[in-house]
Amino acid sequence: MDPATGVWQRLDDQPAYLLDPDPENDAWQWRYATVRDLAEYGNHIELLGDVDYRTGRPGWGIPLPPEDLAVVVNADGTWDYNYRGFMLAKSDVLHVKRGGLSAQPVSAAPVQQFGDALRTAITAEEWAGRYLSGGGLPPAIIQVPGTVDQPAATKFKTDWRSMMSTGEALLLPSNVTVVPLVSDAQKQQLVEARQWNAHMACTITGVPPYKLGLEGPSMTYQNVETADIAWRVDTLDRYGQPIAHAVSKHLLPAGWKARWQYAQVERADIRTQAEVTAALVGAGLLSVDEGRQRMQYPPMADSTTVGTTPEGVPDLGAQEV
């Protein structure tokens, strides 16, 4: 964003950190690992590298395993990071937090935040596993006239278990009666319990229930479009905003801000994207190049239309092709 005009504009020469944040991995892998760190541990830690001449701030970082991070409080009330016995100053580290409380330098992991609810879910899943492990048929009572000796009883039970595990027919004498015990998973509330567990996991992670195949509104065209916008606001921004704010504050000069491009997930088809982009360019809200970038096209070769906006941002120039 141009600090003089407050207008978002395309920059031909992006800061090094935005283009290649981790020299050991590609940018896609860095984004995946960063979001995974925030989802599982609530923290993402990087040891910052050399200074980028464009910004005067660190131009790359080396991610560190978040589970090996500790905080040491000094006698004067300040604090530093401890990574596997090595002390790191705050200026040497990029720390992205998700869901931290005030005056707590390290965020709590979701397992710590939602431990009680997760224990309940695990208990229900374990019970469902034990309930369903008996096979496709329920237990039964085998009735035999008279007194049955122990070898005969053992044989009947062995044959019954074999039938449930293999599906083969069970041969019994004509005077033996098998009475299955009626069992219904629905009545045992296993179905409701497991659905509740899935909904709770969605609440903790921010994933919309319909993406896990749970019950929800029918996915018409309009519902899909609205759901994708909610997916960005309620889910992606849970992880994207902490990353963007941390990068803007610690790795970019004053007045510069990093932001994510979410346009491609907020429209359901290419025709709608093109119509909206054309309307924004026609109204002067976007330059031609910004509109082309929104549609994932390269900049125009004509320098008269490159990098200009109605607010008078200077022309950024273009390379002839």
C-alpha cells in the first residue's frame, strides 16, 4: 500500500521475504507448514536471516519446530526465546501467534485450549470402536435343551465368533435356538455422538461442516458462493491474518502491509470473476494491471496503462515484450 495515498498498488519489485520466505523450501510449502504450525501448536517460529536491501529488514527465515520453543523471563521482566538450549533475542526471531492471551508471549496449542472437549470426543470414538468391533451381527443367546457341558458351550461360542468374522453359515443341531440381542447404533446415540464430535472439530479448526460431508444447506450455486466467502472469513483468516500482520509489523518498512489474495476463492466461476473485475476497473477502483493480476494474468505491455490509478499513483513502468 502506498503510504502517501493509501492506495493498494502492484509493485514490480516485491520484498524478498514475500517472494521466497524460506530458502530451504518453496513458497507453497512454507505456507502449508506455517498454517500447520498454527493449527497444531498455536505458534510459528522462524530464525531470521540476512537483511533485504529493498526493505532494510530481514529478507528470509528458517522455520524452527514450534514444539522445541520455550520462553525465559529475565530478572528485569523482559523475556527471550530458548530453542533447544540456545538463547535467541526477540529481534532474531519471527514469532506468529494464534489465539494467545494478553501478557503471554507464547500461544497455547489447541489441544491445551480444548482439552476437555477433545477428551470427551475421544471417549465417544473409543466407545463407538468397541461397539462396532463385534462385526456386522449383534451378540446372541444360544439356547440348548437340558444341561450343556463346557466343551459344547465353548464350541458354540467359537462357531458364532467365526461366523461373525468370516460370514460363513453356522451349522447347529435342530434343538439349538439362537436368539440375537437387538442392538441399534442409533438408539445407542453413537450416530449423534460422532456427528457432534465432527461438528466440534469443525468449530475448533474453523473448517465448515459441509466440507466434511456433514449435514447443512443444499449446495446451490448461490450457497456455494456464499459458503466460499464464509470459508475465507471464518477459516482462512484465522491463520492468514496472524501471518500477514506479523510479516507487516516485523519484516516490512513502516507504511507497507502484506495481504493475501482471496479473490479466487470468493467467486464460483471465471465468468463472475471477469464481470466483477471489469466493473472494478471500469469504476476506477482498480488499474488495468491490478485487474489483470486479480485474474492471474501478466501485466500489460503498453506502458500507458501499467501501474496507474485514478488517485494519481506514479506509473510503475513496464518491460517491453
